[in-house]
Amino acid sequence: MHQFPSFTTENQPPMSWQKQLANAVNDIAELYALLELPLPKNCHQPKKFPLKVPHAFIKKMQKGNPKDPLLLQVLPDVAELMMVAGYSSDPLAENNHNPTKGLLHKYKNRVLITTTGACAVHCRYCFRQHFDYGANLPSQQEMLEIANYIQADSQINEVLLSGGDPLNLNNRRLSAWIETLSGLSNINTIRIHTRLPVVVPDRVDDELLQLFESCHKKIVMVLHINHPNEIDQALADKCTALKQAGITLLNQTVLLKNINDDIATLCHLSWRLFDVGVLPYYLHVLDKVAGASHFDLPIERAVELYWGMLENLSGYLVPKLVQELPNKPYKTPVDIYQYGLLKSVND
Ligand SMILES: *Cc1c(COP(=O)(O)O)cnc(C)c1O
């Protein structure tokens, strides 16, 4: 087992997860003071999609390191302001697949619900950072319309709760979704895509675990972890509890320049995930969203890294390298022979 950095705060009463969310840092000067770093020149304070990072995540960052891989995921860099050709506000053309408010139906057997626009953390590479949640948040009435839509299509057997982050909802609102969807006979699996257990582990409270345990559908949770430093003992404990509640735990990662674009980091991430009972699911090539071009890597480099993972990892710890191409009915596997031909021929 790996050693985890500990991050319990001694002599302080525990703060509710709601309070931790409300107390997220949104001032860059405050963040840099906490990290004992001088304010860098390359940052800005955006009004739309501002800095947002909870203290529990800041505690996993290395003090005094301006290139900390967790810090770089949340730091609004002036590079965001550049208009770069090929990077758009709706890179996945999701607006074309919006049959009813709050629902995305792009793939045959599964639909995605944007349950909330809110997240606990603002990841600067987020592909939905320009998404119009205001126009897409389903009300109570629209929840029933979504349920009707799903029930009317017998090919649908899985529902994804996404957002925003569905665990940003309180347990009452989340259980309303889970109860409604559990009532649909064609649904086998409810999948929750979330970063909350990573950035505010206390979100996984007993009430949530009970809600999951009492659900008679299969529940899959896809975490979103990009770097091994995000995995500490608090997260490990919550993963254990989630597994005890019968949940399948998977992880997806986005390949990010200067954050996880080396073979050693990607391999360590897979090993750490396995330590805490999570299997790597997807390794995503960055979606070309406006404001995130500074995180992008040439596809050839992505493929080179992937060959390195294949060489160093057990097969079940190698995530699928995929790319979201607009209007495709699946996430497209990257053709590693096309881009990695030299490498594979030379080996
Ligand atoms: C990613 C995604 C899914 C889930 O795809 P999987 O390949 O099953 O993980 C479903 N719907 C939408 C709109 C998606 O973007």
C-alpha cells in the first residue's frame, strides 16, 4: 500500500460538507497565501466561471510549489483569455442532443441528466464551462418529463447523473432523482459522475451511503481524478465505505499538459486508484473547449504516453484512451497505431 498524506485537522470541530462547499476559496490571493506562495503574474479573476476550490482539496496541494499539479487544475491562467482557433464553447455539440430540458441523449442505450449546474470545484479544463445550465436545469415537473422520455425508449437501460456535479445536490434532492429513476423498469443502472468525494470527502455521509444501499438498481460511481496526489486517506476511507454499500467505483482522467503528461504519473495514478478500490475507466484526450488550450497536448504525445502505460501497467489498470468527437454515438477510441506507428514498429 502507498502512504497517504494525512489531512485531518486536529483540534477543530468537523465542518459539515455544505459548510465546506460554502467556504470554498474564490479569491486567488487567499489561495496563494494558504499555499505560502507569492501571487503569480499569469493569473486573473474571471467573473464567469471564477476560481472555486474547497479547503479539503487545497490541503492536498504542496505548499511552496507554484507548479503543483492540483493547483494548476484550478488556477485561472491568463492563457484562458486567448481565443484559439479550433476551441469552441460547445466542443461536443451537446446542444444538438437535448430532447427535453436537462437531458442529453447522444448514445443509444444511455442518457445523461444535468441535475445541477453547480460543482464543488471549478476545473479550468471543464468542457461544460460554457454550458447554459440556466436553460437546462430540470424542475420537479421536468424530472417527470425526463422519466417519461426514458420509459418510452426501451433501448435505454442506464441513466447518468451528471451536471455540474450531482453530489452537489443535497441528499433529499438526490434521493428524489434516484427514487424516480429506480421506478423505471427498463433501467438497470444508475451512474453518478462526480468529483465531490475527491474535493470534499465528507460529502459521502452516512445518509448518502444509506440511500445508495437501499437502492435496488446497480449504482456505478465514476470519480474524476487526474493526479495521484488527489488520493489521500480521507478519500480512501470513503471509497471503502462506498464499496461496502455495493457501489462499483471507476475513474476517468483527462490528459493535461504539465499536470499528468508523463508516464510515471499516469502509472502511479492507476496504482493508487487500485489501492483504494477504484478501476481506471477512461483516459480522455482534452475536449477542445474555449479557454483550455493551454492544457492541450498533441495527439501524438497522448499516444506516446499511452504506449508507455501499456508497457508498465497490468492490463486491468490501463484505462481506455478516448476522444469525444461531436455527433458520434460513443466515445471514440484513439487509434494508437495510426499515431503511434513509429513507436510500435520500433519496439
Ligand atoms: C460520456 C457520456 C455518456 C457515457 O458514455 P460511456 O461511454 O458509457 O461512459 C453518456 N452520455 C453522454 C452525453 C456522454 O457525454
